[in-house]
Amino acid sequence: MGLARRGHWRHCSPVERVPVIQYPLLRTIHLLCGVFAVPALLLYGLSAVQMAHNKWFNVKPTVIEMEMPLQPGLGDGRQMTQEVMANRGLHGEIASVRKTPAGFESRVTVPGTVHEIRYDAVSGQARLKSSVAGFIGMLNRLHHAAGLRHEYIPLQLWGVLGGLVSLSILGLGVTGIWMWWLRKQERKWGLLLLAANLLYAITLLAMMRATGP
Amino acid sequence: MTWLIRKIHIYAGLLTFAQLMIYGIAGVVAAIYPGGERPKTPQSVRYVPFAIPPSSSDKEVAALVYKTLDLPMARPVPDWYLRHTAENHLLLDFYNVNGIRRVVVMEKEGRLRVEEIHNSLWLFLEDIHAATPGDEGAPRLVHLWACWNELAMWTLLSFSVSGLWLWLAARALYGWAWALLAAGIGAIAVLWSVFR
């Protein structure tokens, strides 16, 4: 692998000065990042295929509607929503609460399910419409679920997992390219492929960025 | 067989390296900046003279604004997204991966107010990671990017398989790998069941 001996650096070309961390260590890091990330990568990858080729899949959710009586005249939409959630055993994050001429409308979301609640303050009737996604729809929602600032703890944990998986992907890339460089047998063709990719990517990204705003 | 899979794994990774790095960056950005937190303050404002033909509908004015300004990488504003300001000026938001060009049609003054709201590089990379060739109305540059992105998407799926193969072929007894695989599967399984 061309390990440089002490005092030998100034006689090395820039290429030979690439830090030679042990290949087995890099391979171990690459492996551990990969096995940790692979279940999520399959999830993100399959959902990406669904988004790129929507016509291949049926993502129509199952819709369930019901009505339930609440106390008339409730003045707090969020409180009304929490009451419905407790009554029906719903869980998730209150995504929005909106005052309407009749009362309130709110949305409670959890990946794969959206509950829409419409409350009539005069009659006290609440109409609940739950849209439940199938398997592929669930993958789609999980792909979009992100962030580290959620009230709903499981969604917060999903955000943490997504962040860790993303860092693992970056780790896979860095260790992967480092290992490739240390393995001399794939350097020639590898350089061509990498150069083609980087040239294409950087050129397009720069051109897109230059169009503003 | 393993040496062939390794070669394909390496070459495919190099061929889609930039896209894979952008997927990782997009995930980190999404974790830190969830969808709702986008820039809202314009970085620049300019005025463009503009005369509205009499008796034009909002839809016709929007189409004329789109044609007049000829904004790069912008699409026409859909009819359902035509809005008005508090002063009842027609408000048109032209989105692209770099941000928003917000146009207010000031009819009485005979001009357009054009505000530019700029996304950071990180938000740009997050948005561009999602480009797909199936988006028929996409600007040409985005479509060109989307084509290689499609390749990267399939490559990522194939890595999941080839990577597992290479691991099992070389180090099937490595305990830490099994532990982390179990951790990854377990985390998803638990959260999936909670969400359901």
C-alpha cells in the first residue's frame, strides 16, 4: 500500500501523501455504517422508487369516517382536538388547528395516518376522517418524516434515526472512496468514473445555482 | 462471484458518489431544518415596468407576467395558487430549487415588484436530491440532474444487496455488524409499530 516511512514525506508526491489509515479499519467503519443504515436505506430507496414512478404503485389510503358527540361551545380548538384524541385513542402530532365559522378544523398526523377533525360548536358534533396509508404509502410518509423538534416523541426518535442514517451514508461515502484509493487495482477505471460523475454533478449544480434567486 | 460483486459495488459507488453524498447531506439538513422552516425574508427587491391589458383575468395576467419576466428555471404559477395581497394586488410565487421569486402585480402603478427569497446551499442540496425524471415540467437543467439521480437511486438499492453479500462473504461472524444490523432493524420495527 505504499506506506510512507518517517522522514520520507518530503520525497513523496502529493498522491502518496494521502493519509494511509489502515485499510482494515476503514473497511470496518464502512461495514458498520453500512449494516446499521441498510434497513433504512432500503426503506428510503423503495419509497424513492415510488415517488419517482408513482404509476407503478397504488398509494390510495383507506378512509374511515365517523362522528362523535362533544360538548357544544368549546372555545379552544387544541383542547377539542386533544379530547377527540383521548376519546378515540388517537396518537400523533397536532399539525394544525384552524377556527372556522362553525367551530374548528384540526389535523393530527402520524406517519401513515392523517386524522382530520371538524367540530361544530353549536351542535357539539365532531366529524373524524382518518386516512390510513397502505405499506407503500407508509414508506412514503416515513421518507418525509424528519426533524428534531417534534412534540410527539416517537416522531422525534424517527428524526434522530434519520439523522444517524444520513451521517452513516456520509461515512460510507468517505470510507468507500478512501478504500478505493488504497486499493490500486480499481484506480484507473475508478478515476474515470469518479471524474465523470464529479464533472457532471458539479457543472450541473453550479449552473442551477447560478440561475438564482 | 464475490470479486465481481465487489468490483461492481466499487465502480457503481464512484459513478454515483456525488449523488450519494447529497442524499446524506439532504438527510442531515432535513433533520436540522424540517420542511416548515424556509427563508421568508427577501434578499433583494426590484421593479419592472408592466402594463396589464384591460379586462384581463388573474390567470391571463399571471401568464403574461411569466412570459414577460422569463425567469430562469421557473414554471407558470398554477391557477389554484393565484393569490392576492392585503391590498388586493395579484401575488405570484415562482418557485425553483434556489428559492422563490415573489412577484406582486401593482396594477395602478404599472409595474411589478419582484422579491427574491434565496435558499441556502444546504436547502438547495436537500431539494435537488428529490429530482426525478418523471417530473415532466421540470426545467432542463433539473431534468438532466434527475436522470443521473435516477441511476443513483437504483444504485443505492443495489448497494444494500451487494454490501450485505460482501459482508457475509468476508466477515459473516463479525458480532458488531450483526448487533448494528439488529439495532437498525429493531429501531425501524419498533417505530413502525408505534406509528401504526
